[in-house]
Amino acid sequence: MDQHNGVREAVARTYARAIRATPTKSGTCCAPAQKGVAVKLAGYTHAELEALPSEAVVNSFGCGNPLAFSEVREGDAVLDLGSGAGIDILLAGKKVGPRGRVIGIDMTDEMIEKARENITLSGMTHVEVRKGIIEQMPVESSSVDWVISNCVINLSPEKDRVFAEIARVLKPGGRMLVSDIVVEELPASLRKDRVLYSSCIAGAISENDYLAGLRSAGLAEVEVRERIIYDSTQLGALIGSEVGDGQSGSCVCAEVESDGKAASDLVRSIVGKVWSAKIHARKPRR
């Protein structure tokens, strides 16, 4: 358990530094150099982003839009795992309206503070953020209609616990729709790289293992609804500022530095093996 807590603490420090970083022409540490790259690759529309506080958008580190084309309805209860600066809880808040409710969970104080600022700016009183870990959610059993998450579960060192918690908090018939990174045949040397872990690659599992884990937790109708397979340009945009290529303006966010590979070499070694998957599951009605 101490090892798992160590992983979580390293991830929390990484994203705390990211939220505190001052944007420069090279971007923030742990964010793409071009402002908005992550959210554009993730599939958010211009109209969605324009309606949100700018701080929620620029501080988004997601890999997909879990609410795109979802069946979330007015009055639903939605839970967002790893809610960050609040982009998805605010979008969910607009979908469910004041008769619904939205809960975000995050373990990083800086992210929680930023999300609460953005909630206040939005004027929505049915949206909240709670501090906690997704392996032990501070949420009542059988209490939410939807679980969403945006590129967060891959960061957990105990994914089976996360899948079990998703099954616990969903109402019978409730659904999960998450966007997450999955990988295939990642070299063992890269699995040990903490920079790549915090950038959502080294800790990711295969698509098959992901789906099997959800089924083992008792969820049904488990399927991948969409895939975004990253090409070399997209991978470089998403991880280049974290790994660094020796050029001015690059940075390494994690406390343990990369093994020294140039970013371009790293990208070539993983292209075709990393993608964002939109994954759906339902809790059976008993």
C-alpha cells in the first residue's frame, strides 16, 4: 500500500505544479506548448469551451470528452473521477441543470481550489468538488446515474479498486462513460519512467485488460465506443513539454527525470501503441 500511495503522491505533486505554473510561450509544465492543444485533441467543441471559465479550459489535461454525445439528461446525478480544474463537471452541470447534481473527486488541493473558483464563476450551485482518491470514493453507494472520467483512471496504481468503486456508487441501471488512455506492448523500460506515468502513458493498461477489469467488477454492456489513435504529431504535442528535448523552454514535471531519450525518439517508440478510448459500461439492475 505504501508503494501505491507513493505513486499517488508523485502524481499529485506533478499536477499541483502544473496548476501553479505560469503560462509561457512554451506552455505550462505538464501541458502542451500550444494553449488548447489538449482540449482540441480531446474533441470539445468551440461552443462548449467558450461557455466555460477560461481557467477551466487552459488547465485541462484530459484525453477525451466523456460527455460528447452521451445520454446524460436533466435531473441526473453525475460523478466525475479526477475532476481537475473543473471542465467536465461544469459541462455536466449544464446538462443536468439545477434539478440534477454533479460531484467531482480530486486528490490534489491545488486542483480542488481551482475547480471551486471556476464553479463560483459559473454560478452553478448544484456542482461540487470533494477531496478523495478514486480507489476509495467519498460518495454514497448506489447514488449516481453516471460516472465520467477524463484520462485519470490510467494514473491509478490500483485500477481494480477503481472499477469496484465505480460499480459500488452507480445506481442499478446507472452507467459509466469515460475517456482514458490505453496502451499496447509498451516497452518495459518506459513503464518505469515516472514522467511518462504522470503523462498518462506508463501506467496505462491494454484495452482488453481495461474491459476485463470492468466486467470483473460486475459491470455489463462493457464496450469501446470511440478510439482516437494518436499519430506522431499528436503524441509529440501531448507529451513533448513533459519529457523535454533539451531545447530551451522544455521542462520535466516529475521529480524523477526521463531516461534522456530525445522526445522525438520516444514518440517513435510508442506511435501506434497509444490511444484514447471512450469506454461505456452499465451497472445491472438486480
